[in-house]
Amino acid sequence: MIEVKNVTKRYSKGRDEFIALDDLSIRIGKGDYCSVNGASGAGKSTLLYTIGGLIHPDSGSVLFNNENIYSQGTGFLDNYRKWKVGFMFQQFHLMPWLTVSENIRLGCTEKDRARLTDSYLEKCSLLAQKNKYPSELSVGEKQRVAFIRAIISDPEVLLADEPTGNLDPENSRVLMALIKDYHLKGGTVILVSHDQAAGSFASLKLTLDKGRILSS
């Protein structure tokens, strides 16, 4: 389903060069649950965003269902991100001027998906907060809203970047149970986390070090 082939990504700061991904290759099958861990600066987030079509590699290719997502043009990438991938970020990225329901609807690729908003909110114990604004929510509530927004349109792949990084243990447990439920229904999960417990459900576990796979 997803194949990263000999991908390299470099960043420059002044005269210094930092290699985030170093000729990295991995294969993630449909329905896999993949966790990626490693020290800060190991290349975890760069790998996730490269798979998600957000960071163009300097060399190598990223294939989704045997199509190179970076050789198809901007329109292909836009549709890939819109229809195939759901994103979760540590910082939530909720629009502060929109209510909970309105934030979730931003993730709806089709109008009829919006009708599912209340059922997802109820499942995530958030129905009473549907008309509240992000500033009125707890950290755990914000991350659950971000989770619903990521999966409301039933993407094939969920990309989660440190989703429990700002959560206490109880809220982490609730969120990871929701992600596990998405996976059990057939979704592919790629989870980046420093938290070993967060990746405990993973069938494929990768450790990155300086842009290379240390172990798997």
C-alpha cells in the first residue's frame, strides 16, 4: 500500500546541513498499524509528513498503491491528502473561531459525511461540547476533536504525529483506544511517538536514528 523507497531529505541552516532521512526504505501494508519512535531529530516527523504528501523528498520515491505521489503533479497530491489520508498533530490545529462541530466539518470531503458528526462526538464523549469553541475545551477534548476531524471522511490512512504528547495518562488511554478502533475497522495507522505505550498496539515497530531505521 505505502512504499518509501530510498528517500533522502536534507535541511540546511546557514552552512550546516542536517540529514533528516538518509536513503530510507520501508513498506507498510494495507491495514497495518505501524509505530515509529526514536530520539528527537531522528527523522520521525519528516518521515510522516513525507508519506502524507507534505514534504517533498530530495531523492527517492513514496508510492501509494503503486503510484509515486510526488511525480503525479499538484492536483494528485491535493486529492491524495484530501481523500486518502487523515492527519493528527500534537498541537491539534483547531480553528479558534469555529465551534467543535464546525472544526470537524472542515475534515468532511463530502457533505453527507457531516451528518456523522454527532455520532462521532457521542462516541468520543464530546456531544455536550459540540457548540463550544476550542478555548473552552480541555487538552484531551481538543485532541479527541482533532481525531474525529482526521477520520470523519473515512481515510485509508491515519497519520498521527505525537498525538499523546500533551495528554495525561488517562486521556492518552482514551485516545489510543479510539485509534485502535479505527485500525480494527480496517484503517492503516502510522503513529509517531516517544511514548512506548502509545505504540503498544502496533504490528510493525520502527526505530529511527539519524534518518535511518535502527531496528524493526
